[in-house]
Amino acid sequence: MNKLWRFNGGVKLSGFKSLSNAAGVKRPPLPKRLYLPLQQHIGAPAEALVEVGDKVYKGQLIAASSSFISAPVHASSSGTVVELKKHIIAHPSGIAEDCIVIETDGKDEWHSSISALSNPDALDLDELRSRISEAGVVGLGGAVFPSGAKLKPTRSIDTLVINGAECEPYITCDDRLMRTRPREIIRGLLLLRRLVNPTECIIAVEDNKPEAVQHLRRAIDELKSEGIGSVSTVRVVAVPTLFPAGGEKQLIKVLTGKAVPQRGLPYEVGVVCLNVGTTAAVYDAIYEGKPLISRLVTITGPNVKHAANYEVPIGTPVQHMLDIAGADDTGGGEQNRLIMGGPMMGHVLPNAQVPVVKATNCILVEPKADVVPTTAMPCIRCGSCADVCPMHLLPQQLYWHARGKAFDKLDHHNLADCIECGCCAVACPSKIPLVHYFRFAKTEKKEFDAKAIFADQSRVRMQIREARIAQRERELEERKAKRKADRLKKKKAKAAAAAASANASVDDQDQASNGVSV
Amino acid sequence: MILSAIVVLTLLAILFGLLLGYAEKHFHIEGDPVVDQIDALLPQTQCGQCDYPGCRPYAEAIADGEADINQCPPGGQPGIVALAELLGREPKPLNESHGEESIKTVVIIDEKICIGCTLCIQACPVDAIVGATKQMHTIIKDECTGCDLCIPPCPVECIYVIPRDTGLDAWSWPEPRALQG
């Protein structure tokens, strides 16, 4: 058996996974309206291709990728585009962003261009890569980085890691996916394997999901017996359950012992890492020709009646899902706090009108009554936070500098490396909301830097303008001086000429008088 | 004894005088580094609300002790604190007679009304307006500092102040509440 390493720190958490992982994947009825944000991924927002009144079909491209790091958006059901407007999105700010609003017609008709490929294994690599990008596949583990851009590594890759760790409490969508679609995950993995050409492939699952491990291993055996030889390079590895084992850098450390360099990417140590959901989406994109238009979402919480995993069309309002899951009988969501993601790294949703997006892995419904307001006590410098930090940071130092807004010091202590996992806040005996401070400091620093860049730019523009004005004045002055000199010269010449002619006439007169006298 | 002391001290005085003279010539710095440091802390809005014709002149005035550090509304309280720290003074509240700290704004030209007189172009301190005589003018929003200097010269009042676009990129997490105790 292969050796496993361990990452620094981490915390053991209660899973609460049995709330939602017992039931199979459910398909909810379609909502009346779908709200599809143009930006659901890291990078440039997509550009809308449809107009109000257009009829769209399921899987139709409705917004195109606008740069290398960007992803297209597809209609997740058939219907009519009724609005292009700013709608509140799943972001802690509650800011409204550009969305395409589709009124569904209930027929759920596929677009005519969507059909299964006859021979996907014969596709050449570039075609494969561009099909993945065109299908709008992004990292479904939470980072929503466009996957196509990840699949063209500039160096040789040793290990392809498929991340099924799912270390956050409450979330079970990857668990359920691995149990229901293990074959698709492995065939998706084999496609990725062709693209990045690694020496080994690992599917990593936390050891609290034995069923998922079993299903995956059985699927590998099945595929092997069906004569797919390349599947023998794939291993399923159960990693110890320790939050945040599912963090990309932590998982790579556990599996390979390699540390991804600071501010670096996994490919620099010869690893490419993708989520199991992404891998299944790659399978759908290539074998079925289907773009990424739905995803598994865990709807869970202590009081949710039908807590389970739902296959939700992207753009479905969260309220629709809460109604179906029986999360909220009064309909207003007033007595619940909604968290998108898990309790550790998720964030509170501004309200239930926000749509489910590609990044939505879980909606955690917490009764507000259960949320105990904690009073933070002063930091006693015990150092517990540094012991549990999986990124080898000093949260306690960062905390002081975040409070003092000392941006240079925050830089010095590598604030940018913080993955906001929340281990430090869990470990803190004074209950200081450390992650909140770090998120605040990160955005504050970004703003500070942006201001400095803008000020520099304005200063340069001002200087250029002043130099230009000064030069123009100088030129004007010179021209004026030149004109004056010219005028003076002309005047002098005129005077000289006049004097000369006067002299000449005097001479003439003299001559005339002389002549007369002669 | 006294004589030798006088001689030694005189010689020393001459030596140091020469050294200082040499240093003055050879290690001369163009401009005032303090002014540069102050200028780097100012927001470069170039709005003139401080009663000086731009951020650099204000920086010079602060360095000369002519102007106080609390005359810059766009810099706001954080700006005053930064200046106080640099100059080793006590921070003080913003002098309201120069204006109030407000949200970041930009201006926009109503292109239907604009007559193309170029007066605003001449007023803009950062060249953020493009246009030509009797042609429509427009503002380069990304370059506009929100100084509002283009508004008074406009003869047809077609320039409006709008808040700077606050998208996701400009959003900040709220500051956590201060701890108790």
C-alpha cells in the first residue's frame, strides 16, 4: 500500500453527513424562472448572446466565453428569455449582477445540437480540450476555475488527482455522486488522463465515505473486465478524515508528500487536481455532448424535512429548492439562516431569491434560534490557531495586523496564502472570528492597492498634462518672440530701405541740381 | 597651550566646512524627498478642494508648514492619519471648510446636450475627457478622479456626478465588530 503523508494542523469535526447522504439523488420539478448569472466562474464574465423574447432550448449556448480564463453559460431548461437584468446573486455582499432570466415552458426540450458523440475516444486532444471549455465546465469543488485552462500543463505531470475528499461537515453531494455515477467519474478521469498524460491517477476519498470508495473500486474492476486497459493506472485512496483534507494543497501533500509552492499552482510540482463533480461534468460534455447545466446540491440542516442531494438546474432560485426540501414552512425564510457551502468555508446568503450557480455545492439551513451569538474575548496569545493552520501561517499575528490595517505587515505574514478554512477560528479559545478578520483584511488590502495604482496613474496623467501645457506655452512664447524679432527685422529693413531711397532721392536732386547748374 | 587649541579647532572647523561643502555639491538631491513622500499619500484627485491647484502643490505647502494636514476631503480620515504618521504629528479631524468626505464619484456627460465647446477638456486635470471642437465629448470613466472641476466651466450644464460603479470587485467585507474587554 502506498504511503500517505500529513499536512500541518487541521481539525477533527463532526460530519453531520448522515442527515443528507442516506437518500438517493432527487430531481426537483422545474422552477418557473431561471436566473443565470453571466459570471459564475473565476475570470472574465461571459457575454450574453440572447435577447429578451428569444426562445431558448435546454443546453443552448446563451452567453459566450469572453477570454482565455472565462466560461460560457448554457440554458438549463427550455423557455423564453424574459429579462436581461441585474439580479441578486449568491455572494455575501448581496450585490446584484447581470443575469439572463428564462421563463421555463415546462417541456424541458433539448437543443437540436445536443447529441451523444459516436466515437468520443477518437477525438484529438485539442478537440477534447475545446469541447470541455465550450461545455462551460468549471471546477465544481468551489473554486469554479475554468477547467479547460487547467488541462494544458506546461510541464510533465506525475499525478492526476481527482478530489472526492469532501471534508466539510454537512456536504454530501460528492459522496452521493461517487455512489451513483462511479463509472462516469472514472471514464471522465480517463479522458482527463489522455489530456494531461500523468504516470498515475488517484481518486482521493476521505475514509468516512466507505460506500463511495467501494462503488469506485467496483466500477474500476468492471471497466477492467470490459477490456479498458488504461483503468489499471487508477487508484482509489481513502485519506484520513481531517478537515481540510479536501483543500487542493493539503490533499496533494497527503497523497504525494509534495508542497505546492507559495502562490504557485499544483502543476508546478507535477500534479493536476480536479473535483469528482468536475470529472463527471467532463464525461457528460464529451460522451453525451451535454454542457454543464445542472449540478448536485446538498440541501441540509437540522430541521430540513427532506434533506438530500438534488440535481438542480443552474439558475434555480434557492427558495424553490427550500420549498421542495421542506426547509421552510412559512415561506419567508425569516427564521432560518442560509449558508451556501459548508459551515466552515461557506458564506451566509443575503436571501433566498439568489439562484443556484455552478459553485453551489450545498445549501445549509440553520435555524436562527440555534445560532448562538458568541462574544469574542481578547486574544491571549495561546498559539492554538498556529498549531491548526494547514497553511503554516500565524493567524494570531495576522489578526493583530488586520485589526491595525497594517498592510505591509499582513503581506509579510503572507495573508494571501490563507485559504479561509476556519480551523483557527474553531481552535480559538477566545472565540475570535479570525476568518472574518482575514476576509475583511484581504478585501481591504485589495482596495488599498487598487487606490494606490489609481493614484499613481492619475499622478502620471497630471504630470504629462502639465508638461504638455508648459511645452505649448514655451512654443507660443518662442513663436511670439520670433514674430517680434521678425517684425523688428522687417521694420529695420524697411527703415533702411526708406533711408536708402531717401538718400538716393537726395542724390538725384543733388545730381539734378548739379545738372541744372551744369 | 590656548594657542594650539585655537589652531586645532580652527583647522577642524575649516576641515568640516570643506567636507560639508563637498557633500552639499556631490550628494545634492533634486527636489524635496519629504514632498514626494507626502505626495505619495495624497489621493491624486487633483480636485483643488485643499485650496491648492493640485495634490503636488498641496504636498509642497504641507512640507513648508503653510498648509495643515486636514484639508483633503477625498483622502478622508485615513489619509489624515497616514500623513500624521509620516510627519510625526497628531491626527486631527477633517477641516469641513474644505468639503466633506464622500463616496467615490465620477462624472458623465449627457452627450445629447453637449455642444462641443472643449471647456471641460481644458479643465480636466488628468486628461480624462476626449472630444474636439463642435464634436461630442465623453469621459473616460476609468481615468476620471471625480474632482468635478469640469462642471463649473460647462455652459450648458450637461455634466452630472454619478457614484463610481460599485461592482463585486469594489465590495469589501465589513469590518468585524471590535472586541469587548
